[in-house]
Amino acid sequence: MKKILILPYHLDASLKDLDYLSEGILEELISLISSIPDFKTTSRTTSFYLKNNPIPLNEIKERFNVDVVVEGNVKKKAGVYLISTRLFETTTEELILNTQSPFPLDKWTQPLDELLNEVLLAINGTPPPSTTIQKDISKARELYQRGLYHWHRYSYEEMQLAIGYFKKSIKENDSFALPYAAMADCYSVIGTMGFDHPVKTFKLAKEAVKKALVLNNKRSESYVSAAFVNIFYERDYDRAKINLEQALKLNKDNVEAHHVLAIYYIHKGDLRNAEKHSANTIKLDPFALPHYTMMIRINHYQKKFLLAMDFINAALSIDIHSVPLIELRGYTHLYLGATESAIEDFATCIKKDHTNPIYLANLAYSYSKASFHQESREIEQRVYDLNIKKDTGIFDYALAIIKLGQSDYKAFFKHLKKTVDFNLGIVSGNLMSDTIFSEIRKDARFQELMQQCNLIVQKQTYRKNRKPSDIVNLTTNTSETLSFDPQDLSFIESSDNYSTIHWHESGVLQNKILRATLKNIEDQLASFDYILRCHKSFIINMNEELIITGNAKGHFFESPYLPVRIPISRSKSKLMKDLFKSRRK
């Protein structure tokens, strides 16, 4: 197996208005070479990273296991466009090909077929099979690549431009399957993110992917596109898995298939398998930021906030200005209790894009958690003042986040219900796993919305033998007290002489800080055999919906109803595991 790195072709300064050419040539060569048996290429993001961060050939060989590097340039001379290509072996650093040929701009993909012949002849001594050559659809390929150029910019405006080029490609050759699949992806993202009405756009996505599969059911990309529609529109998770498994049968290294499979497992609540496939995407495409953002979210969902921060820092070393990473860093700070830093990060996101309702909602939520209630209401008004579509779900989702932060649960559920009714794509995975919803996950209204999204609602099996209420009154070092049913206790966390009590009330996780040591609280709850101290800083209700995770380095109690993982002291590890097992017999 020969591995090839193709660097983006350099454009002469006079060709700045043709900037799509550099990416188009790269994408087309990657596509052509990847279809040849015993050849593979690095990802496009690796190509761009090494273009901007050049390293010696021997280091490319060592770090990326690359055998050959392809580089080149496009220029215009005496009215003629010329493409030059050079090949270097990484082991010997020998120049094994140096070629230049005319480059017709109106059919610029056509010379790449002949270039592929020369490249493989120089590497392998033999040209590629004739079946890989597609000269008859050169114009359609060119328009398809121009569409991909805009698709990779990932804004609503750029995706609309991409759709326009994909339609032109189809008009040029309506039997070309790839632009149908790519157009389906555009429509799916538009519906998932709420750029336009989800139902309308997903119907267009479904039509496009169906056509792509009819034209060519041997391309893995089309099955991934179909799975995306299955998950975010139809909520048919079983069909999504079938399509993704087929995509991986056709191409086991299809990074997008692994990415969407991670999304599938998030929707199924299987975060360990989600993490496994997310790790595969980073291994296959180590400089693609969307794969890091996926891994960061999965670590958030698992309450592994410090590990999430490690991935954020790694991704920021690739692009320090990435706004999605700054947003995720803000949430990591929030979960770690560094609300001041979270506010700074969310404010930075708004400076980059002041029209994004979710960025505004994040800041309003953080203000509420820091008790800056007036500031939260001011940000809420800014969301109302945005000139955005109100019928796509994203507006109501932003307001739901704001109302959750303000503890206005009636308004929260009103806006969340409208979000689900609009079929906003992003909401389903968040309902299943997002830590921000831990406090209201037991509420019957929340579980009804999960069922509406065809998500698995965890049965509360360990509270089935609930006894009549037995109110306890916790006293403190001050006149303050707290009364609640100990069966509703979730956990208690201490810091110095203060303890934060977390308990469920009508399905909502409440909390209150009391001036009392954890030992004091432990003594007051000693008569309840299911309430135990598992760590120097934590008390846990063993009747919660818990699992134990971890390894020799440490164990934790985890639950979708908890906002954090509860650590178990090493000295108490065996005792806690034995008690946990005995209570679940």
C-alpha cells in the first residue's frame, strides 16, 4: 500500500480570483488516487496543515508514513493556463517526476486524468486502470468541485452557493451521483442547524440522497448522507446504523462514516462506542477540527471535563482562532465551575458572530449561573431582536437554554417543545446526552420530548420501592435549615466548611449551599442506610440511577441525572462496589 500526500497547488498571484482551483485540484486528485487499489492519500485537512506548516520530507515520512509527496502550481503565461506537478520520494528525497502541461480553465478536471497516469507511472511503473478515467463528465466534475469549495466554508450563504454548483453539475450530467450526495449533505446541515425550516430542507435532502443511491449504490458517501437523514430527520436510528455499516463495508476508512456513527451512538446513549468512533476520526484525519469538537462533546457528555480541555488545547494548536472550539472551552469552564472564564469565552464568540442565537444564549445562561440576572435578561432581549427566521427551531432552542439558566422551567419547556416540533436536527442528540440538561432529565415533560425524538428513556428501576415521605431537616452552623425527603437526595459535595446539597424536586435537580461540614451532614443522615460517604468531598444516594466506571487509577459513580461524575475514594472502592452490587440484586 502506497501512501501519498498531495499538497494544495499554489496559484500564481494573477489568479487570485480562481482560488477554488487550488482546493479543487487537491480534492479531485485525492478522489482519483483513492479509487486505485493499493493506494491511499492523506486527508485534505492534513494537506492544508502541512502547506501552512511545512516540515522536511523525512519528517513527513516518519510522522505520517507517507511514501510520496505531490506538489505543484498553476500559472498563466502568454494567455495559456499551465499546471506544473512535482513528485518527491520521502525516503530518498528524490524528485521522481517534474511535468508541466496546458490547463484549459473551462474543463480543468480533464488534464488531471492524464496527470494521474503520469503520477502512478512514476511511482509504480504502471498506469491506473482505465475504469478510473472519467473524461466524459469533466465539466460536471469541475462544477462539483466548485461546489465542494463552498461546502467546506460551512456557512448558510456558502452552502447555498454550493447547492447552486451541485445543481449545475447535475444539469451537465444527471447520471453523476456525487453532486446528489453532496447536495443532500448541504440540505441536511441547513436543517440540522436551523438555517432554514428543517422539514422542508430535510425533504430535499432525502430526495437527493435517494437519487444518489439509485445512480450509484457502490459509493460509501451516499450511505453516509442517507444515515444523516435517518438520524436527524426520520429519527430512524436502526436504518442509520444499517447505512453506516454499508458505508464502512465499501470503505473502512471513510472518516465521515465514523463521524456519523459516533453521532448515532450518542443518540443511542452509548457514549463509549461514540468515543471509539470519534477517536477513529481523529486517527484518520488528525487535523480536522469537527472531529475534535465531536470528541470534546462526548467527553462533556461523560463528564470528563479535564480530558475535554486536553482535546480543546490540542485542537487550538491547529487553529487558535476557531470559534466552535472557544465555545466548547466556555462550556468546559462552566462545567468545571470557572464561570468567569466561561463568560469571557462566550463573549469572544459573540464578538466573532453577534448574530448567532446560540452564542448569545450561552452567555445569558452563564450570567444566570453567576447570578447576573439583569445581564441575562438583556442578552435575552438581544436574541428577540435578531433578524433571523423564527420558524426553524434555532430561535426557540436559544430561548430554551436562556430560560433553563434562569430556572424558568415553564418557559423552558414551552420553547423546547417548539424546538422539537420544528424537528431541529441538533436537539435530539443534546436531549439524549448533553450535561446542561442533567437538572431536568427526570422531569416527565423532558422524557416526553425524548420519546417524541424516538430516544430511549431510561427506566427508573431503583426507585420502584419508594417509601412514604420521611422529611429530614438539615441544620447548619447558622440559623439556616433545609427540609426535604432524603429519598429525593442526589448527592452532596463539600468545600471547606460548606456543603452543597443536590436533590430532586418534581423532576428538577435543585441545589443549595449550607454552612456545614460534610461530616456534620453525614452524621445527620446516618440513619438512612442508602446515603453513604464515598469520598472525602462527596456523599451519594445509592438509590440513584447509577453505574460505576473507571479503572485502577480511580472509580466513579455516573448517571445521566448527575451533572458531574462522583469520585470514589480508593480506600472505599471495594466497599462501594460491594454495596452497589448488593443493592441491585
